Amino acid sequence: MSIAATSETVPAKAAQPTGTRPFSAFEWMVALRYLRARRQSGFVSVIAGFSFAGIMLGVATLIVVMSVMNGFRYELLSKIVGVNGHIFLQAVGKPLDDYNDVVTRVAKVPGVTVVLPLVEGAAGVSSQYNQSGALVRGVRESDLKRLPGIAGHVVQGSLDGFDTSGGVAIGERMAQTLSLQVGDSISILIAKGAQTPFGIAPRIKAYPVTAIFKIGMSEFDSTFVYMPLAEAQAFFNRDNEASVIEIFVKNPDDMNGMRKKIDAVVGRPVIMTDWRERNQTFFDALNVERNVMFIILALIVLVAALNIISGLIMLVKDKGRDIAVLRTMGATRGAVMRIFLITGAFIGFAGTLAGLLLGLLVASNIEHIRQGLNWLLGANLFPSELYFLSTLPSRIEPSDVITVVAMTLFLSLAATLYPSWRAAKLDPVEALRYE
């Protein structure tokens, strides 16, 4: 009797339905079939297509915009700081006539790359064709050749023999404005010249142009004039003096630590400023614009994620009979939920991957795309006079790309939870009552 009971009990237990393994091939097959267009559910597939396109364009746009904003910051920082230095020392109490001693001491500080004394002043420059304003800087030849913004950027002439040439180096845009080439003369005028019985007379002197450089930032290329330090000291009435000492360091972001080290070895009263103080408003505005653009463009991804929700809800309603049949055949609530979770997540993951590839492709070739659009439309879409840079910069930061991808995947996955839960809660009896 017990053996018979046992023989009857075993088949009964074996006949009980069991759930499939989570994310099994069966669940993937059903989920991917739901993504394919059918005559009855064509509108649902259209919504899925728009969701895919929205996520792809949102991710691509975010990557491109963030890369361009990073490129702007990097290029402007490298060009502004590459010409103007990271830390500036100005005299207090007495003239900076011991600049050689200060330069020697500061140059020994670990982390300092270049230290140079400068004599600078505002002036008017002119040629026989035009005139303009300028910032004249007196610098030694050895220091001029080490300036990050000047070294390797000379497009005409040479800096060799600069100290003894008796000439000046000017920016490319200034040369274009004044219609000058290497060998031509440029006249430099300052208001405070020699002392005469009738007062201070203006000083004007002509110099041959020995070199023309191109920094790549229109404001600098149209403003800076470099002349030998000794000549600038005589021209600006600063015998054996420097007006400022500029310091370049390896790590521009470690200003607090570098300032302490330099302050300990200067050995005389000075006013010390750094690039953050001189350009704080400018770079703060760039950071604010970058953050605002990220938030605004992230809304594109959010809207696409909401499209996934609406599309899945409609898909659940459309597939109510299929869900009921699956449940009566033994599919568990978890299996049904995972099927719709895979359906929605696949749209998000595929859109994210496509947007990632598209964004990286566009961001890597943004300047070529700009040139192509300029040629196609016959217009300058990125005027250097307005944006300060001669080319459209782009710098892809891995951290930004990871942030964009992670945010999009999270929103896409979160968007599938509610529709999947509704599908799992569907009562098969109610779904089949009127079929």
C-alpha cells in the first residue's frame, strides 16, 4: 500500500510547474519577439523606435557637448596660461631691480618649470597702412624660446639672435591688421617718454619685425608685441628693472602649495597673484555653462526614458492575452516581469551603445565637420574673433563619458520597472475572460 502510494505521489510531484531559470533563453526569445514589428502592434514598435532614437541622440549630444566644453576649457587654459604664466610677482616698496636674484631662487623650487622677468606696458602700434593698440613685453631671448605659447608657434622669421636683432616679434593677426611681414618696420608709441623742460613727451620708435607668431587665440595674436628685455627697459624708462616676474609650474591646479613654496624663497616684499585670480570669472562662467548644458541635455535622455515607459505600458496592454497564455502554461510572475524588463532594457542599452559610438565619432572629428559645414553653407560657423580660438576644440574625458553612459543606463533600466511590474501582476483569468 505504501509502495503504491509512493508510485502515485512521484508523478504528481513531477507534474507541478516550475519556473524557468532567470534570464533564460526562453525569456530572451519572447522579449526580442515583442520588439519586432507586427501588424497588430506596429504603433508600439514605432514608439520603441522613437525611444531608441531619443536615447541615441541624447547620449551622442551629451558626449559631443561635454567634449567641446572640455576642449574650450583646456585650450583656453593652455593658451591663456601658456602665454601669461601661472604665478606673478610684482614689486612692493621698492623697484624690482634685483629680479635676477629672485629668478635664481625661485627657479630652484621643485615643481617650477620656467621663471622669467618681464617689462611690459601698453602702447600704440602703427604701420604706413593702419594702426592698433598693443601690449609690449620685454623678454630675454632664452626665456622667449621657452614660453609654451610662443615656442614652436613662429610662422615667419626666427627668434634666433633676438636679443641683438634690435627688432620685435608680433602676432599673426596684428601683422594682418597692419599689413606687415618679416623685415617691415612697425612704429611703437607710448605716452610717457623722455622728460623735457615742457614736461613728459610721448616716445615713438620704429622697429623691424623679425618674427611673426601664431598662438591660436585671436586676442593674443592681435595684441602682443615682444621686444628684447634691455630695449624694453630703455624704451619704458625702467633701467635695470622688471615690472613683473612670471612663473610657470608643472601642476597649475596646485596653486596653494606652490605659492607657499615660492613665498618662502622670494626673499623680498612682493605681491603674488596666480592665474585663478586673474581669470576666475572667466573660468567660473565656463564651469557654470558646462553644468547647465549637461542638465538641459540630460532632459533629452529623460524624455526618451519616459517614452520607454509609455511604449512598454502599451505593449503590456497589447500582449495581455499572450501574458495570460504564458501564465497558464506555467510561466511565473518573475518570468513575465523579466521578459518585459529585457524588452525595455534592450531599447535603452542599444540606444546607449549607438549614442556612445556616434558621440565619440562626432567629438573626435568635430573640427572636420565644422569645416565641411562652412564649405557647404558658405558661412563661418565658428568665428575666431568671437570665440577667441581659431579651431573648434574637443577633448574627450573618460570620466564624462562614463557618467553619461551610467546615467542613461540607469534611467533606461528604471523606466522598465513599473511596466514590467504591471505585466507580472496581470491576472490571467481576467485577461482571458472575454477572449
